[in-house]
Amino acid sequence: MGKTVKELRTVSLREMARKLSVSPSYLLDVENGKRVPSYALYERMLREYGEGVKDWYEVYTKPCVRLKMY
């Protein structure tokens, strides 16, 4: 899948959170896959992290397939 979001970040967590207008703890959760960013935040991340974040976002935002157990 390429680099992780954390590997794409070129500044500190606090600095990137400031640039994205989110808290450092929220950004850390996004980077660790515990939260999925809104599309608006994704667009800001794309500007700051670069094109490498596209693959990451597509993986984390795919709809879940639910299987019905009988």
C-alpha cells in the first residue's frame, strides 16, 4: 500500500495538527487508523501530506461488507 500516513508527515505531529486545524490526539488517531477523517479533512491532508495519502484514504474509507449469518 505504500507509506503510512505517519511516514508521509514531514513535520511534527503538533505542527501538522495545527496546519490541519485538528487536535494532535485526533490526528494521531487518524494516523493509527482509529478514526476516519471527514472528506474535508482528507482534502487538507492531501495538500499537506501530498499525493501519497490517496491510497491510504481509499483503504480506510471503503464501505464495510456485512454478511448475514443464518
